[in-house]
Amino acid sequence: MYTLTLKLPSDQFYIGKISDKNEWEVYYGERGRKNDRKVFDDESKACEYFIEWIVKYK
């Protein structure tokens, strides 16, 4: 799993493989919640989405 931390350690963008499945998830973690969670069946699609998402967030 990879994270990109913003202001608080608990507020982060996440991308990672779901351990028991052949899927990848992308979400914004805030106070223990998975906000705007998206699931992909392909690592490259998840990475593309993640990059576009964090660029738009700035």
C-alpha cells in the first residue's frame, strides 16, 4: 500500500492491493474512514486514476 499524507497523519490518499482479492483500491482516508473509495481489477488503471485524482486535488 502507498499513501500520500496531507495535513494530518490520519488524512491520506491511499492506493493498494486488496490482500484476499486480485483487486486494487484507491481512497482518501480520513479519521479511519475510507472516503471516495474506488476498486479496480487492474493495477495500471488504479495507478492512472490515483495520479489523476491527486493532481486534481491540489
